[in-house]
Amino acid sequence: MTNFKFSLLACSIAFALNASTAYAAQPTNQPTNQPTNQPTNQPR
């Protein structure tokens, strides 16, 4: 039971970290944030 809880917790934490990092790494690549889609506006 403990091993199952630990694996479930680890999976949920890994999924949350992956989703948060993927969103934080590319917030400007969303098509809804840039309707004009001009890469020259971003200094990055």
C-alpha cells in the first residue's frame, strides 16, 4: 500500500513539474498569446 501511494505521488509530482516547466519555458509560443506571430517582437 505504501509503495503504491509513493509511486502515485511521485507520478503526480512529476506530471505537475513537467507541465509547469513546459508552460514556463515557452509562454510566448502559444498561438493565442501572439495573434500577429511576430518573432522579432521577442528579444529572446
